[in-house]
Amino acid sequence: MAKIGFIGTGIMGEPMAANLQKAGHQLFLSEHHGKAPQALIDAGAVALANPQQVAQEAEFIIVMVPDTPQVEDVLFRKDGVAAGLSPNKVVIDMSSISPTATKAFAAKINETGAQYLDAPVSGGEVGAKAGTLSIMIGGEPQTFERALPLFQSMGKNITLVGGNGDGQTAKVANQIIVALNIQAVAEALLFASKNGADPAKVREALMGGFASSKILEVHGERMIKGTFDPGFRINLHQKDLNLALAGAKELGINLPNTAGTQQVFSTCTALGGGNWDHSALIKGLEHMANFSIRDK
């Protein structure tokens, strides 16, 4: 059994923490931004006042918060994780944040004698609950091996990509692919429906060919049925694409399709859809076309 600090028990974090509990690990939670989930407390988690206290109690400290500024705050605030570290403890950031900032955070944590892993995830709330997340990890191989049993409690496809920052780079690449595939499916179904075909039948036909994909299977069905309750919110995907576009600017490269998809997400946000599931990107295209595939 490991002593694990878990900071960030939201939509993704709470089920991930619960899976660690089910595997027999002891959890320590920070209440610096609000009460810890009662279900985790009832299952044996210990609530502490701040991240520093969590880091003092735990061998592994997992951070799962929305964006780069929140990670920096949790790690380096006056009563943050860094203030409670000692040699050989392991900080694991499972948030999706800037690869550039990650390298800087890792360097500061490593200077304390602790080790740092960036380990963002893919698979959404469903994968978090099922313990089937894909986990992309950056850090030292020895540190990865120490943390591997924890990752195995939360995910299935677990890959050490390279050094610190490489896990976050892989996650940004993942989000580019997912976003562009969502837009491709949305455009295809809009085209088919506007041309008089039944989008559900078109999707069924495409599922048997080279265009088949998980996005077409899952999000294509959501687009047709109009079920846009969030598994992964548009505003979070926009955050990830902003990381991609900012990184591209740093690297001096152009990502034109990523930029175009981000504009469609922005249309959805302007329509009040920042909290829609990212499959609702089709609603941005429908707005521009003044046509809905669900109004037939």
C-alpha cells in the first residue's frame, strides 16, 4: 500500500482517486479550495488543510487540476506541494498543461531531491471511472517504474514517452488528433444531411469502411442524437488547442487545421456552449450553415 496525496478531485480526479482507494492505497486530500468529496472520506481518505501538509504525509503526490496556472499554484504557493517535499518523494502531474511550463516545474521539483513525472491522461470521465485511461508519461525510467502500480490502478494504455515534458507533448498531440477528427465527422454528417441523406444511415455505412473511427462511432452518434452532456467540455478542449497553437508559435510551425477547428469551437462558445461536450462542435458548423442534421 502506498501513501498517496491527491490534489484535484473534480470530474476526472475523484473517480481516479477512488480507483486508487480500491487498489488498497491510502489517500490524503487537500481542502485548500473546498471540502474533499465525502465518498472518498467515507472510504478512508484523510482530508488536510493544504498541499504542503499533503506532501508531508504522502510518498506520491498526484495533481489533477484544470490548467497550467492551477498546477503552478498547487506546487509553489506558500503552503504548496514543494514546501512539503523531501528527497525521493514523487510528484505526478496528471493535468493537461503546457509542455514548456512542465519542464520548468519539473526542474524546480527535482532540485528539492524529489522526482517529477508529467502524466496527462486521455479517455474522459468514462475512462476515469472504468480505470481504462490512456496515460502518457514524461520522466526518468526509475521514477516511472516506482509509480507504475499507481498508473495501473487508473489506466490501461500506459506509456513512458520520454523525459519531463514529453508526456504533456503527447497529450497535446492527442488533443489535436481528436479535435480534427471530431470536425471531420461533423463536416461529413452535415454534408450528407444537407444533401438529403439520412446522417444515421451514412454513419452506419461509413463504420464499415476506412473512415471508421472511435470518433465516428461515439461522437457521430452523439451528433445525430443531439446528446451533448459533457464527457469532455468544449472549453477544456479549447484550452488544449491553445496549448497546441502556442507551442506551434514557439516552434515556428503552422497548424492550420488545428487553428480552424479552434475557430469552430469558438463559435460554439459564442453560442453559450462552452460546457457542451466537444462532440457539439457540429452545432457551430450547423449555426454557420443555418441547418441542423437533427431537424429532419
